[in-house]
Amino acid sequence: MAEPRNILFIMFDQLRWDYLSCYGHPHLKTPHIDRLAAMGVRFDRAYIQSPLCGPSRMSTYTGRYVHSHGASWNNVPLKVGELTMGDHLRDLGMGCWLVGKTHMKADAEGMRRLGLEPDSVIGARVSECGFDIFERDDGMRPEGPDGYYDAGGALKYNEYLRVKGYEGENPWHDYANSGIDDAGNVLSGWFLNNSDQPANIREEDSETPYLTRRGMEFIAGATGPWCCHLSYIKPHWPYIVPEPYAAMYGPQDFLPRVATQAEQETDHPVFKGFQNAPVGRAFARDDTRDKVLRAYMGLIKQCDDQIGVLFDWLEKTGRMDDTMIVVTSDHGDFMGDHWMGEKTFFHDASVRVPLIIYDPSEQADATRGTVCDTLVECIDLLPTFVDVAGGDAGRLDHILEGRSLLPLLRGGDAPARDAVFCEYDYSATPLANKLGLHPKLARMFMVFDGRWKMIHFEGGFRPMLFDLDSDPGEVDDLGASDAHADIRTALYDRLFAWACRPGARTTISNAALMAARGKTARKGVLIGIVEEGDLEPELVAKYVGRKARDMRASTIKN
Amino acid sequence: MAEPRNILFIMFDQLRWDYLSCYGHPHLKTPHIDRLAAMGVRFDRAYIQSPLCGPSRMSTYTGRYVHSHGASWNNVPLKVGELTMGDHLRDLGMGCWLVGKTHMKADAEGMRRLGLEPDSVIGARVSECGFDIFERDDGMRPEGPDGYYDAGGALKYNEYLRVKGYEGENPWHDYANSGIDDAGNVLSGWFLNNSDQPANIREEDSETPYLTRRGMEFIAGATGPWCCHLSYIKPHWPYIVPEPYAAMYGPQDFLPRVATQAEQETDHPVFKGFQNAPVGRAFARDDTRDKVLRAYMGLIKQCDDQIGVLFDWLEKTGRMDDTMIVVTSDHGDFMGDHWMGEKTFFHDASVRVPLIIYDPSEQADATRGTVCDTLVECIDLLPTFVDVAGGDAGRLDHILEGRSLLPLLRGGDAPARDAVFCEYDYSATPLANKLGLHPKLARMFMVFDGRWKMIHFEGGFRPMLFDLDSDPGEVDDLGASDAHADIRTALYDRLFAWACRPGARTTISNAALMAARGKTARKGVLIGIVEEGDLEPELVAKYVGRKARDMRASTIKN
């Protein structure tokens, strides 16, 4: 097969790494995604850069750590000037399009300052995280007493639903994300008690099939090399799914809860704080967890079926032959493990994600169906795409903090990564208030070297530490263990080196810095030169043998 | 007196903190600068953020650490999107103008990407570090076999010199920065052996008086509140000065060299590397040091005399009554101390600078003539200016990493800074080659808490440590001392916390993050809510009591 001409970059939202059969789930069968794994490489130790939609995605889309790009929480704008996937790929002649979710918020103030109009081509791209928009759908149209969470959320999808006969001002909520009782009352998917209800929507009109079709529509009409970010909303909450998926899974299919009494009795204020948040308390209840798991697994099964539809179509249209396909997620979901819900902490349930890459090139034939256990990060995707688009990600290593996975896909050696890093900024959460933390201190960092996972907390809290070799469930916190002081010291050294990295030095390449060494003298800057004989004649030529008039006491006036 | 309406921000280049009489120099009398100290506050422990023109200035002009803005060496462009002094002050209705040097290099690639034309108003400001340009003069027109160091350097000044009768294509070099012998041969100021020669220029045509006049011309014509950055080129090299200054100082006036045999025998590869650079070797020679000191002290004396001219004029024109005046420098000069020349290391000779601020407000009357020994940094200036311009720097503390000095000027309490930080990136220097360092590793960091100064080196080198209480000359390196391991550990903790700071999170204020705590539910995002009764009715109102049609098995087609 030829070199990949296009990239289909599929992201699910909140899909745990271990809820696919190719990653070992014993009951949730995902044959279509598994098929991609059989055709490509399944990365078994892929980590995201922040356990929350917005910052994780901004890292994926910029190829940079959150500590570098700064968009550290949902709706913290990605600042003007940060280079995105679209910037890099378009420079290489590859279009970069969005179908689905980004959770990007534009830096309106920065745009105003630079005079960038949101409706100009450049302004629109800056507003949309570098993507050209086929359809943006963040899948979010919540409404509360202060209005809509996202004024532009799901507008197009709502319009689609209305055309299909779903009535009201917010069918996204009333149908796609709610059930219904016999009296016609909406059973909102926002209430976890309703998660075992079937969504009140025909399956083909629900969000995942809708976005699949939108993706195919884009691809069918696309010309030129393209990267399509097909970015699904699910299995992210609201946790509710239509039939037949709603009734597909029950307790016999669930993974057991990974949680211990010792965890519940932790003395760690931040860990305990997350357990005590409403979502932790809700998922600590078995009845709630069971209801949600039915929906969550059903949603994933639906995702897999839609992937099947998509892949069949790609084969039929020939795109499977010229398109690299990536399947991943922006983060996982605790689902009650460690007495937590959601994702905003650093256990594998949250920060480890599925990552499967299919490369149609014959150079990748040797790796098809293999599993790669190299530590990789979501910031590695953009360098990979740059290489696929014909660029050289290594030349961009002053901007891109990840590394191309192409060598791993093609059976070559890639420099092993010796640790992965993840961050979480909870400065806008109620927990920061409870702990009395200034926004600068309500932040935590993870370093994981493949065995030891340490969590550092700003704000004066002790670290947490897990040995994943002996404790793969991450339930035994060694953060205060005297016996592990040296381990922690070594991990702190790693984290310190990481924190000191020149992440902001993006306007000059490392190659240019190396090429500059010793070259200022060639432009006449002579430092520490006592007399002309100290340098070779060429370097002083402009400064010797010159004649001038004596102007020291000149009285020439103008 | 009224609140200051304007700011005159005077910066010298490479002026050591201790080469002014108000800072204790016993022989170099600088009565005019001293007079400003008597009228304002003299900060005795002011530190810059990087010991090199470009990065130090970019920190001053952005109010941010080098690790945050990324312009870590001369001619590393300041990236589009970094907010500058001009951005902040213009937002407050104060103009921000340049007369002199910035060492700014525009981010041409970033501007191209965002469609910013260099000749548009916004593009010009982005190109010039946020300043509107009255005159840009970096004072640099070196020429070597590869051409001019700065294609635009000193063009206007050269034109001025030509009009005044100084001939040739580069009178900046041949006259302003060279001497002449009896045969009419140019004695280039690039060669330190010529530093004791008088520059071949009438004193009033040399760079310092020229820029003083340009500053007065700007101020005379300025309307509206303004900040004028009068940014002198001197006493920066080429070290040469016209008469009468050239003959003004001799060995009896020199400070003794601060340097020990132990320093020369250091086992530290980076420290030794700087000593061994040509400039270190040159300044280790007493004859060279003596010649340069004559010029250096003469240049400073000339600077002080010009400050006298300027201040007299400001008084005459009334500007002394409505203008805050700041005098500082971008870094110092080793002048052979510690067997080094130039400035690219972290001893006080290099990183401690004079900083005098005169505030005409009567609120500052109580502090006139006082000395403030609080640790301050050059990034504190921009927050101070924001406050003077009527803003609130505290509200910008997600962008500005310094703190306003206004409370200190007005006798109030300011939160004490417990450490200052400085960085140096030598990744583009020959030393990085000699040490075999990748650009990411050729970097070093200083933390100084008022007593202990520690230098951390990337690349695997041991730290250096000085106790300035017992060793104010900083000649006794305790970086390998077992007895000081705890001190180093504590300083490493400080540096780690500093490196982890959210320097890139500039698009949302800390106040906004705090205000957001617990507010997403008010926009309808309900996380971990099991049933509607778990929340107050207002928060669930949009999700309850709704009616829908049963669409689960609907066969409505469109």
C-alpha cells in the first residue's frame, strides 16, 4: 500500500482504556475497534496530559504539555500564538478539519488585541483551535439558572433533531440525553438514577451515529490530503443510551470496583476531597454505579458499532488504503474505582487511554496486530501527523513536546520515553475553596516512569506514590512510606527537570541554536578580544586598516 | 504634588549596581543619579531575570520570567501573543514610547501565521515589543564576514553623525566607538587594548548625549499621559569614551578585583567554562581590565552628567512634578571579578542592578531619600507602571509575575518576596558545544533568598551555592559542601515550586478562577447528581417537569 495520504483522527470522550475487548474487557466486545488493532498497532501504555476534556485536548491539538500551553481547565482559552495541529499540517499542504468536539474556547481578548476578526479565515482558525470547521459539536447544551453552559453547543444537532420530529427548544436534552416515563415525563439523563433508562430517541438519531454520518459526509467530499478530527461526544455523560444498547449490559458484565477501605480512610486531603465531592459520593453507591455502567457500556458498544459502519464505508470507498486511522480518547472515567467518579485524578482509570494507530503503508506491515508497550503520550500524536504529512517533527522539537510514533509503527527504534507527565488544575473547583487554596496552588502533577507513579501536589500536601508492578490497581499509597523516600526523591528530580524545560522557547529551533554557536563573531560582535591578532584576519577585517579624520576636537558645525 | 501622570523609564545597559556613588562606589561620583536617589527610593537589592540584554529586557517589558516568555537569548524572537508594557499601558490610556534600545527581535513567523503586517499599527507594535517608536537605536552596528549583526542597527544615529561631518559608511564604528592614532588609523573599540583611547568623536555627538537629546525631544512633543522608555546604550561595550571622560579615571579609582585562587581552581565545568571563554581570559589580565575600567567608568560618568542635563530640563519644563522617574540597568558587568568578563553568570556583579524610583506624588514624601532592602526583580517594574497608569496590577497577576512596587514607594507594606529568580540560556554559545550539551540542557537557574544564592545547572552538573551573609563577595562555593546539603534541598524546593508555577495560564485571571468555583451547576452542568432532590430546585429547574413525545420506537421519517 501507498504512504498514507490522509489522517482520520478519531477521538472518543471519556472512554476508559480497559473498556474495549482488545484492551482486555472480558464482557464488552468491541470487534470493530479490535479489528483496527489487528490491522495496526495497539499502544498499551498511552497517557494523556490532563484528566479533563479541555486541557487534554489542547495538549493533543498543540503537541504541548498543559504547563506550556496554559489552557489548564475547561473553557480556559487557548491563547493566540499557540500553534495547533491545523497550523502545522496546513504548512505541509494537508487540510485539517473538525467534525465534532474540541472543547476549545477562543482567546477573544488576545484576538481583539491583535486585530483578528473571528470571521476572517485566520481569526476563525484561531478561534477553533486551528481547525477548519465541517461541524463543531461539543455535545453540550446544558441549561441552568444562569443560562446555557455553551451558547453555541449542539445547535446544529438540535436542528437536525427538530427536522426529524423531535420537538422543543432543546431536544438534545429532552430526547438524545433523557428517557421518558409512561406519562410522557422527561427523565433527564443528568440524574444518574435515570442512566438505566433507554434514551428517548431512535438509535440512528442519537449523537454517535449522527457524528459518524457527518464524518463520512466530510470524507466523501474532501479533496487534497486531509486530516479529519472525527471527535465523538460519547461515552461522556450524560450517561444514557437508546435501545438496543440500553438493555445490553447488566451486573454480570461489569468489572468489579477497584477500591479499598484503606483508600477510603486516606489521610490525604486532596484525594479525600475528590472522594467527598458529589460525584465521588454518587459513584461510591453500588446502585448508582450499576445504573451508570449499563449506560456507559452501552454507549461504548454503540461507538464500536458505528466504527464498524465507518470502517466498512472506508473500505468500500478506498480510504482504508490511503488513510492513517487513529482511535483514542481524551481521558477515562473512574466509574467508582478508588471511590471516585469522573476523571480528575491520576489513576490509570483516568489518565491511561486506548490508542490504536493503523498505518496503511507497507512499511507498517511488520507491526500489524502488535501491541506496543512503550510509554507514549497524547502529545505524540501531532508529531506523528507532521511526519505523515511529509514534515519532520524532529525539526519542530522546540515547539512540539511529544515525539513521532511513526518509527514505532514501522518497526523502527524510537528513543524510549522514560516517563510520562500529567497535570490537573483544580483551581476553579469547589474543592480548591474547601482547601483554601489560591489558584496558583490548586494544581497537581503526575510523573510515571512505567513502574512508579508519583503525584505531586502544590499547596503543601504530601505526594502520593504507587508501585504499579506490585500494585497494578493503584490502591496502596506509598506517598508517606519511609522505605520509599529515595524513590520519591528520584521522581521529584524527574519532575523538576520536566518543569524546568524550555517550553516557552518556541520561536527558535534547537538546530538554529546549535548552528549559532560561536557565530556572532562572524557578524562582527567581538567579545573579549584584546587585540586584532587574537582572531583570524577574516573576523577582524572590517575593523582594521581603516582611516578616519581626527574629530576629537573638531569644531565643524552643521 | 499630584499623582504622576507620566513615567520616564530610564535604562542603562550593562551598568553594575555598585558603580554609582549612591550605591557606594568610593571614587566614581554620580551626583545626578544620586540626586534622584535622594528624591526617591533606592532599591538596594534589585535583581534582573537574565544576565543578558535581550532576555533581561523581554522580562522587564513583559513583567514575566524568561521561563514564561521564552525569549531566552539575544535575538530569540518574543513570540506573538506575549503581552508587553505597551499593551498594558495603552489599555489604561497611557502611551508607551521607545527612545533607544530594546534588543527585541520580531517573531516574523508568528506574525506571518496570524496575518499581521509589520507596517500596520498592530504589526509594528508586535514587532517592537509593544512600543511605539520615537527612535529605536540598539546601538549596535557591528560588521563581520557574514555581514551586519543588526541590519537596522544605529542607522539613524549614523545618519546624524554623517550630517555632523563624520564620514564613511559606518561612523558608529569609526568615530563613536573607536579612537584614532596620529597617522589617522582607526583604533577600533572592539579591541580592548584600545579602551583607554579617547573615542574619536566630539563628546556631544557621542551616543549618550545624542539619546538624551532625543529623549527630551520626545518629551517636549508628547501629549497625553505617556511612558517613555529612554533606553541608553552605554556603558555597554564597545568600551570607549570620548574626552574629557577618557582621561578621568585611573587605577587609584578602581575597585579591586574580587577573585580568588580557589575560584580559578574550581572543579565546576560550567563556571570554569565561562572563565576560559575569551572574555574571561581577557579580563583576567590586569592590563586589559585596567584599560577597560577607564572607559567603563568614564562612560558611566558621562551617563550621569547627561542625567543631570536631563533632570535640569525636566525641572525647567515642569515634568519633574508630574512624572515618575525610574533609573535602572538591564544587567551588570563582571569586569574581571571571579575571573570573568561580560555578565552571563549569577554573581551580584552581573545580576544585581541599580534601581532608583522617584515618585512625585505627595504620598511618596515619607520615603524620599530612603533605601529599600526588600528583594525586588525587574519584572516588578511593569506592575508598578500599571498601577501608576491607574490600573490594578493585582488583577493581572495571572500574566504579570512581578508585583507593584508602589506600596513600597508610598510607605505601605508590600508582601515580602522571599526569593528572586534568574535564568541563563547558553544554548547558542560555544561553551554549550564544548560541554556537549543539547540546547535544552545548556541552561542554568539562580534562586536567591536574600542570604543563600544557589545556581542550578541543567545537564547534570552539581549546583553552586553562596552564603552572602558570610561571603558577600561570593567567592566561596558551597555547592558541594556536605554541611550545606539541607540548605540546597530547601532552595531546590523553592526552585521547583517556581518552575511549576502556572506561567502559561495567562488567558484567565485568578479572580475569575476563584469566582468560577462551584458555578458550573448554575449553567446546567450537573455532575454526580443521582436524583433531582440532591440539589436545590433552582439548579434542576430546567430538567424537571418537562414533557416529551415517546420517540423510542418512532417511525416518523423526514
